[in-house]
Amino acid sequence: MTSLVNFSDPCDYEEFRITTQEHIVLMFQTIQREQAPLFLFFSDDVPIKTRIKHVDEVNHSLVLGYTDEMLTVQHINASGVFLVVDHAHTQVQFHVDGFAQQTSGPQGDYLIDLPNSLYLIQRRNSLRRPIPDQDKVVCRLESSHIDTTSFTVLDISDKGMALLDQDGRIEAEEGESFDAVLTIPGHDIKLILTLANRFTIYIPEGNRRMFRIGCTLSGMSEQAQASLAQYLSKLNYE
């Protein structure tokens, strides 16, 4: 179920604040094209489900389609309203600064201003540590369905890691597992990766995407666990 993120709990979430207007427009155009549902969170109200009907690049606004759930709101205004959409294993969230009924009548569509910034959020089960620039940590998936070229590891913990998939080569479903080899400084660790989520990073240049693949770890030997723990301990002091 889509939910409103509490930013006072940063250890459970990773926030990416997007401020590039071209990036924001492209993102909402993609959400509209793929018909992803949006939820409006009003203070002390059940969230209202709707969809994007139009993205206006010139006037920098969105048109949200009317739904019967709109009737449950006695008075719609901008105070305390957040828009949330789950899309491609990513959550988009921002505060609505302007909210108005576009057409007259009880079933008119609604117009909101595009935000100057928004958050892309990925759920995390544990706090991972970023990889230092001087280290090169990679992971190779051993699968007949995926190119065996190694993927860059973006962050890591004793329970999970995030891989950078620049070309969309990892098309596995959530819960699918792979044999893998993790290469950290001084060690190659054999383990099993289970795909937990896919976080989409939109790149306005070239209208393309990269993917942050969140995985859980299992299947390590005691020696491998000790090697990983030693590496993580080193990261704590950098």
C-alpha cells in the first residue's frame, strides 16, 4: 500500500531530492504514459487515488483526473496535501503548493502546479554504507539470462547491497535469486543475491534511465562473512 514517508526517520529511507525542471517534467510524462496511479494525502483523510491526464510543460502544471473518491473530500485546498506515486519500485513524493478544480461541476478534473523539487525514495531494510571513491567494489551475477559483466556496487551492509545497472540488463522480478561473486579489496566472496527492489534513476539527456538494484545477501560461508564484516568495519572509520 502506498504510504506517506516520514522524513524524520532517515535510517529507513534513502532520499534523492530532484530539482532539475526538465527531469521533473520527463518523470511525470513517463508516469502518465505508463498509467501509474497517484495518491493525494490530505490531513487526517484517507488517500485519494487518481491519475495524470496531462503534463503541461509550458505552464508547468499537471491535470489530475476526477475520481469518485474526490467526493469524500469536503474542501480541497493546498494545506497539508502531498502527492505520492509508486512507480518502477520507486516512490515519488512532493507537497502540493497549488490545487484547483480545472472545470466547473461536481466531476471536474483538477489542476496542480508542478513542484520545484521532489523526492525519489527507495525503501531500505537496513542502513548501508557508501563505497569510498578510492575503492572499486563490483559484483558479478552468474546467470544465463544476464550478461556476466560486473556491476558497480553503490552501497553495502551485512544484509544487502545496491548495484548500478546502467543499461537495464537486470530484468529479474522481485524475489528472484542469483549466484554471485562480490569483489571487495583483497577478497572475492561467493554469495546469493535476491532482488528486493529496482530504483529508477531518470536521465534527461537522451531520455534514458539507469537502475539502482537493491539486493539482499545470503549463502556466504563463515570465512566470507568474516571478510565482509572486516571490510564493513573499515568503512565505519572512513
